[in-house]
Amino acid sequence: MIVSNNADDAITRYLDREGLTDLVQHVEGRDGEDPAFMKPNPRSLHRAIQAIAAHPQDCIFVGDSESDAVAACTADV
């Protein structure tokens, strides 16, 4: 699963180009509705976890920024 502040289309195109699509169960990108929902807001993590029918406590989130860490903590991941 990929959760990103980047757009879904950009992520999907990259995965297709690199032949990685089959390795990713779900892509949750930036919600164009409102930038307030970008990480560190946990909404994208909650939506991704729900999409794969998992529980936050059973997930591990690997990020590369402070906003990723805040999102994971807020989402109880």
C-alpha cells in the first residue's frame, strides 16, 4: 500500500512505468478536495487502512518526514 501527499495519477503512472503495479495493493494519494486533508492529517491513512480492511494496530507506516510520523501517531498506526 502507498499513502502519499502526491496525486493518485502520478503514483499509478510511476508504478506502471516501473512495472511495480502488481506489488501494490492500494494507492491513497492526495485528496484534491481540500489540502487540509494532506498528511499530517491522518485521513489518508484511515482511508487506506479501511480500503484493505485492516486495523491500524496491525499496520506499520514507513515515512520520510515529520508529517509522516505525526500522521502515523494520530492514526494509531
